[in-house]
Amino acid sequence: MLSSTKPKGVQVGGINDCDHHCWIEDKNTGKVVGDKTFPSYHITCSIRNLDIKKPHYYVWENQEKWLKERGVYKQVNLIKRFPEDARKAMCKVFPRDQQCGANASFTWVCLLNENSRFVIRIGSMGWESKDTGKIFWEFG
């Protein structure tokens, strides 16, 4: 679910600020696609009593700037240089935990064939608390 609630206490910006999350979004529906739920997510949600079924995403402003600064576009261009059979082989090892930029890049290039209906997003991601209903921003 895309959230309009800006994460509180999160500094978005700065070259040393590497905490972020990347995902693929369907531009027509706004739905998040291909963002796998990893075992570490279940652990975080269990410890903090969060609802794993209610992820929230917050898209940072200045998408182009952040995608360039975080190297996501470099990953996409690197993936595109490999022959198709090599790309297919690499796609078998992704998605991987803690590799959201690479996961989004591989998903967009290999699985969605760079379809313009889909876009790589960067921002914050978290889950809703079962106790308070507030969003706990785990990434970004």
C-alpha cells in the first residue's frame, strides 16, 4: 500500500544516508509488484508485533536524483549489457534479502522486459503495528 504519511524522524538525503528501499510499481494501478517478503521481514514483524500483510511504501521526492545517487540506474545499465542467457541465469539468484536495488533492477530488466507500465521506485518501507495501527518504517 502506498502511504501518504511521511516517515517521522527519518532524514531523507545526504550522501552518507544509505538506508532506503527500492521496489517496482505498476504506473497504471499504483500496486507494488515483485517485492518479495523475506524471512528477515517475518522476524522484524514478529519482534515488533507488525502486520506482515500490511506493508506500506512511501515514495521519496526527486526520484531521478535518488535512483542515480543510489546506483540503481547503473545496475540497470550493467544488467542490460549482459547477453540474454546470462541475464536469465542471474535472474535465478535474485531476489535476495538486503539487495532491494538489485532486486528491483533485475525484476524490471529480466522479468518485466523494461515495460514502461512499470517503474522503479525508491523511498521508505515498513509495516503497520497490530497494537497501534501506526506504521513502523523499517527501511528508509
